[in-house]
Amino acid sequence: MAQRKIYLDNSASTRVDNEVVNAMLPFFTEEFGNASSTHQFGQQAKQAIETARGQVAALLNASPTEITFLSGGTESDNLAIKGIAEAHGEKALGKSHIITSQIEHPAVLASCAHLEQQGFKVTYLPVYREGFVRIEDVRAALTDETILITVMHANNELGTIQPLSEIGALVKERREAGQRHLHFHTDAVQSVAKIPVDVKELGVDLLTLTAHKFHGPKGIGALFVRKGVRLTSQMHGGHHERDRRAGTESVPLIVGIGKACELARIHLAERMQHAAELRDYLEAELFKRITDISRNGDPARRIPNVANLNFEFVEGEGLQISLDLKGVAVSTGSACSSGSHEPSHVLMAIGLPRDNGYGSLRFSFGKDNTREDVNYVLETLPAVVEKLRKLSPRLKQKSASG
Ligand SMILES: Cc1ncc(COP(=O)(O)O)c(C=O)c1O
């Protein structure tokens, strides 16, 4: 019998929806025009891009003119952060200040580190044990020189949802008091299409999203830029995307992100419920069947499709590989950098002891997962954990001392 293949790594990427593929296909073949061309081929392509812009805007409660297409989440974060810094900062004087959090995606952290090298000051806010930025810390970090606050909406490892509306209200207050150069960006890569995301309710000026996290294609994302916000383009060339992002538009990918947004908007409530049911079922059953496990992050304020669990006395990587051999794809919280295995910066930021940082797994659900998928994990995982624990030097130490 062929091995089952169960994909529980939807926070890393998702299967492209058939409807999305079908919407994209004609734009590779019959409707292949360049959207900048004035003939009919070009105008058809332009029309398709504008339809997609409307679909993305509708999901975010934004206006179509506030949406810029680019290559994905990484580029969108880079454009938002460097674009605001260049347009509003006073680098030469080393006077400009940026606030972010310790648990951002590398696209944000590396963009901030790059600006630090150029003379910007950056505050990295702590997130405490539950994984949240605290509004009093944002308030305390703000100075007259702050030009940008960039705090992610949902964390990619823990799923915790940050208090963006509160930060948005604070930004509004400071702006009304005269700090006109203060801007608010969020990386919403993990929250868009997972929970309602309304740019007006959140009070953000800039928001990043990418299609491949919600059944759209890879290599296409968008940046919401509130009307009236000035930012400097990071790509020099033609006058595409209202001078924000030069380069011939990838019409098929843009059509794909548009369709994925439309489907997400229509099906959001049912997708949220489906993911939460599977996630809660998995967690509840694992807690019954395996000892010495705990949750990372906060169970109440998180996106519905992510569970990050810590398994004492085992290495997450060993668990992940063993599960992979049984056909189950999940991810560890740890990233391997240059051969040295370091627990992830997110798990370290929530103060997880280093050993526990190694023993964490992220399960992330999508619309195509079923209860049978979870049942298979429930049949498989306890035995895998038990086997690895038998080999664990830490467990042996504990039993010897206890
Ligand atoms: C929170 C977050 N931001 C940014 C990105 C990068 O997006 P992309 O893969 O489209 O460059 C990811 C992808 O893993 C992410 O999870």
C-alpha cells in the first residue's frame, strides 16, 4: 500500500487552489501581452491586473490604488521598511529611529539590521513568555525621532496575534500631536486569509502579504500603502506600479494572488472554523496520549491554524525526520544556520529554556486537511516520541536523579 502523505506545514507554503491555477492559465498562453503595451493584448493584461488589485484590496478593506504588486513577502517587507526609512529618515545625522519586535521574520529583522548599519537606531521589543509585544513597551520606546514601527500581525512560529489596533491608536495619537513622520507597518503574511484583516481597523499605514501562504502561487505578494504615504522605491527602472516597483508585471501571478484573495474572502469563516477544529482536536488528543508536552505561545490569542508544541526530552529535528519518514510533513521551530543548530530566535525570545527550544514542533493546518490526517498523526506520533525518548540522555539523567 502506498504511504500516506500528510501535509501539516501550511504556514511554510500551501497547495495552489485549482481555481487559482485555472484563472492563471490563459495568461501564460493566449493572453500573454505586456500590461504597458497600448494595443489590445496589453490592455487585456492591464485589465486583468486591475481586477486582481481590486480583489486584494477587497480582502483588506483597502482601495485598489493602495495595493502595489511585487515578488512576495520578503520584497514587500524590504520596500516598506527601507522605503519609509529613505523617504522620511535623516540617515546622515544618525537621528532616525525604528521600533520592531524580537520575533519578526528575517525579512524584517535583516532590513532593520541593514538600516542600523546605515546609522538608524532600532529598538527590538521583547515579547515575554506568551509571545506578545506590550503596548506600554511601544509607548516607552517611542521618541520624537521614531519614523517607523514595524510589528508583525501573526507570528509565523507561534501564531500569536499582536495588539496592532492598540499600536495603531497610539500612532494616530502621536501623529495628531504633530509627529507627522511616524509610520506603522505590519508583516501580515501569516494572518491574511487566516483571520479578518482590515487595514482601517488595525490603523496601519503599510501591510505586507504573500500569495503562497493562502493557496496562491509563489513569487507574488503585495504591499498595502495607505493613500498619501510617501515611500522611496527600492527598484529602479520603468514607471510600473505607480513608480513604486519597476519591472514588467507578472500577469499570471498577479491574477493568481487576486483569485486567491477572492476565494479567501468568500470562504474565510469556514476555513477558520475548519482549521481550528482540526488544530484543537490534535492538541487535545496529544495532551491525553503523550506526557511532558506543552504549548508554546498563547492558546487564546492566536491564528486558528497553528499549534506549536514542545516535547520534553526529544529533539524536534529527530521528531520531524521520523514523522517525515512516516509521510507526515511538519516543521521544527529551530533553524539551522551555517551548520550550527540553534533554537529559533522566536522560541528564545519567549524565554524557552534552550533544551526545550530544540524539542518544539509546529503543526500548521490548511483547508485541504481532514480529520483522518489528524487521526494518522495521533496513531503515529506517540510511538515516535516514546522511541526517541528511550534514546534521550536527558530523560535517563532525570530518571537516575529522580
Ligand atoms: C511572517 C513572514 N514574513 C515574510 C515571509 C516571507 O515571504 P515570502 O516567502 O513570500 O518572501 C514569510 C514566509 O515564510 C513569513 O512567514
